[in-house]
Amino acid sequence: MRFTSRFSWFMATGLLLAAMSAAHASDTTVIAEAQYTMADGDTLAAAEEKVFQRAQRRAVEEAGVYLEATFRDVEKSAGGISTQTSSLEIRTLAAAITKTEILELHRSFENNRPTFSIRIRAVVNLDNLQEAIRRWHSEEQFAEHFRQLQKENAALKAQLHDLQKTPVGVRTLVIEPPGRTGAKEQARALVDSALQTHDLRQKLDLTSQAAALDAQYADPLIVRGQTYLRLVSLAYSSKSKPSDYSSYIDDARMDFDRALMINPKNAWAWLGQGDVHTWLKHPEEAARAYEQALELNPFFDIARQRLIALYTMEARKQVAAKQWTAALTTLKKLLGPQVPDSWLPYQKEAYLLRSEIHQKLNQPTDAIADLSVVLQTDPTNTQALLARARLYREQLHGRLAKDDFERACVLGVSDACDQLP
């Protein structure tokens, strides 16, 4: 497979121009243009949507706002078929654009490929965007810490062995008297140090000191709770008995509960509480916690990923028990029209599962619709291609079935090749 990056990571700091900060109106109108060259795996509708998103992004930039986001635009080639996908890692556009009017949209050909050009008039709401950027700044440090924890599995197993020999908890610590900076400032410095270190014992020591210095500071409790859950994850991956790590779950639960008592609007504390309930196998309570985090911050990607995984897992259990209606109700919470299209890549498994349910209930049209959504975001998904081809054939759509079988065959699916004349 050939993999070519068409655009590298697009990063910039969240900053508003001074002139706009002084403006009285929160809305500003700009004209923006964009182009997009259609890939082999694109449909016309998908290509038009991508050029539209590029124009919106450019409108926000031309309004004087540097997006606090990462934009990825990637082209892949496999078996002679090229596909192109675009995504915003942090969906800032949804907060910025309040109204869009298409002024011009036309197609041309470039190197034998259709090229879409668009010109739009967009209304950018600076207040909404400032709030999104502010949230991003306030949470990026936690996000970085979370990603750091996710990468430490192998290196920390040795620490786990040591920690099991010497139980870790909230120990009595000798705390130096606060200096000129004061207790609150010292507590924040300790949390910063805890976020930087990879040593779990040191994380627990530093956050415990910070919590003791400032009883109304939620951050050390959140970081310590995340660390306890990391210990749980390591113990579980080492196939330890639940009794070996149940105390860590309890410690994490108490930390997140206490953090929420200090600040009920802290999305990271709600995320931690949801993770605790997930470990305790309380899916309803976990879902409520993740939904609360998203209500506080609709741009909280980690919470949405957790919710997608949780609901998909619950629906799979219901399917295994042949509870088709219950499974559809669970998936409906994920796949409603209010969820942005940028989340489609994360919801592929949910759409595939719902298509299976529709097939069980003899609803081929709905099943085909769900498989088409999967293929819109992942045109090389052979499972979806093969399933849709068979459904098309059953519905006597011979040409459509042949197209899907051919694409799956090119991608190396022998069963699809066998179906071709």
C-alpha cells in the first residue's frame, strides 16, 4: 500500500487579532474560497462536503483567527484505487461558523480528476470560537498527561511489580513550609511536576502533597485519580486478580468524587468518574458521567470516544442475546443526526453492527444505508463492501453488486472475486 501525506499537520496557536478583540459585534462576515481534487474512492457528495469544509476553515482563518486545531488531509492508494480523507482532530469549525452561503460552486478537471472549486460567504461567531479555544487551552495539559499515561505500558510493568511489594497509597508526607510563592502556587508547581514525570510512585507523592497544600484545588485529585486508574490498567494487562487492583479503583473513585465536590463543572473529573464506573462494570453510570462531560464541553474528544466504545460494547452484548430492539435503541444514542460527520471514522463499528441488526430484522434498505455510511468514510473497508454487494444482489441491483464485488476483489478479498463472472 502506498501512503502519501497531502497536507502535513496544520497547527497554530489560538489567538484573536487585536482589532477583532476590540470589535463590538461577536459576528463577522467573510468571503472564502477553496479547492478539492476528487479521489477514486470519493462520491460526488463526499467531495463537495470536503471542499465545503476547507472553505469554512479558510473563512475562520481569514476572519483573523488562527485555529487551535489539527487538520489532516491524507491520500491512500491500494490496488490502483486512491482514496482521500480529511478530518479535524478538534472540531473548532462547529463553534465558529454560524451561517454559510455558497456563492459559487463549479467543477473542472485536473490531471484527469474532477476538481471542485467553491466560494462561500460565512458568518463567524468570535465569542463561540473564543470559548472553544479557552476550553482547549485549559484542558490541553490534562490531555497531554492522558496521552502520556497511555504510552507507558511496557516501561511501567516493572514499576507495578515493585509497587505490589510496597503498597502505594496516600502516605503521610513531610511538607516543607510554603515559601514566598504561597501554598496555592506551590501546589500548582507540584501538579506541573507530576504531569511531567513518568514515575507512578512520584506522581502519587507529588499530587498527594499538592492536595494537602490546597484542599480546594481539584487538579491534583484528578491527576492522582488518573494515575490510580493507570495502575489498574497495568495490573489488568498483567492478568492480575481483581482483588490485586480493586483498592486502586476505590482510591480513584474517591479522588474523582472529591474533585467533583470541589468543582462540579470539571469535565475531566466527570471523565474519570465514567472510567471508574467502566472498570466497575456499571455501564449506565459510566454513560451518564461521559454525557455530563460532553454537556460541559461538546469538544471533549476523549469523552466522546469513551461513550462510543461503551455504547457499541453494550449493543454487542444485546445482539449476542438477540435483543435486537434494545440494541437499536442503544446505537441510536450514538448515531443520531446531531453527531457531526467528523465523528464518522470513530463510529464505523457501530454502523457495521447496526447494519447486521437490520439484516437480522429483514430491513435491507436500512442495512445498505448504514454500510454506505461506513464506505463513505472508509472506501477500502472490505467487510462493508462484501456485505453491501450481497445485499444489492439480493435486491436485484446487479450493477451495484458487481461494482462492490469488483472493488473488494481488487482489495484482495477472494470471496468477492469468486462472485464475479
